[in-house]
Amino acid sequence: MSENDSFKNNKNRIALKPFSEVTEFHGHVCPGSAIGYKASEAGLNELKSNISQEEEIIAIVENDSCAVDAVQVITGCTFGKGNLLFMDHGKQVYTFINRTTNDVVRVSLMDSFSVDTLAPKLGKLRSKVNSGIANELEKADLKEMINEVSNEILEIPYNEMFHIEHVKVDIPEKARIFTSLKCSQCGEMVSEHRSRVKNGQIVCIPCFRE
């Protein structure tokens, strides 16, 4: 058995933070954060990488769902460090990059995977609770159902949930620190690379749009 085969068969799997830390950060248990946990597990294991302490790992996320909170906790990639990049595509797709090895793995949710399939009554019950017409028993049932389906997702092997591809991409530059400039219209400070020129003066994006 090759090193790669043994790694994929759990012998050398990366030790991840527990899902409870995702829940603490996100605020509650939900299927979305469980999906993000599994995507992060896929990314780190396929890259053979541990959690990112600095910027050695990059995560590119193509949605702004609950899953992204899990990606931040499990991979250590954050907006503040500049190694969590958001692409507003509305897709359950996650790309993980190891700067040291230049290895890149793209993780995309299979169309055969569906929370509705795992818990057919979840959507209807959630809608009832959110509309404010559910009784206390139904609210309790929803919470229990969410916990059950989230735990079920965590037990599914990630290669049964996601398409895993090792791909080639242009690796993003490390985060840069930019000079702050004063907006000539509102007087607030704005990062130089986000500033605009309006009537020959430096302005921030909101003032530029006005």
C-alpha cells in the first residue's frame, strides 16, 4: 500500500478540531456547518496539511453559508489573515491550497447529496417553526432533527459527499498591508486599494457610489 493509500484509509489522517468547536464559534448545530466541517476535512487530508497557523494554507470558498464558519475553525483560514478568499458564486465548492507544496484540491458537493434526502421532514418543519406557528413540541422536534442529521453528515466519508480534484491554479499572493487614506467626502479612513477617485479627489466606495 502506498503512503497516499494508507493516508486515505485513515492510517495517517490529520487530527481535526472537534465539531463542538465549530458549534461554539457558529452558535448552534446545523447541517450547513457539518457540511463545511466535512469539506475542510477533505481539504486538509487531501493536502496532508494541518491547521493553518499563518498563511501556509489558503481556502477559497464560493458561498457565504454556515459552512464557511466551519472552514475558518477547522482550517485556520480567516479573512483577517488574508488566507480565506470569498467568491460569490453561490456554490458548495471549496478550494484548498498548500503554499509549501503548491498542491491544490477542489472540493465540490455532489448533486447526489442532499440534506432533504437525509431528513425529508426537516424543511417543512423548519418553515413552520420560522413562520411562528409551531408549538413547543414541534420546536423541540426540529432541534432534535437538526442534531441528528448534522451528526449523520459528520459520519459520512467525505469522498461520498464531495467530488475531490487535485487541480492547478494561480496561487494568490500573501496578504498585503495597505496605507489608509482619508475619504475627502465623509472623512473616514479607507484602505488605499479600496479607495476611488471622484472629481479628482480620493473617496471611499460608499461615497463613490453616491
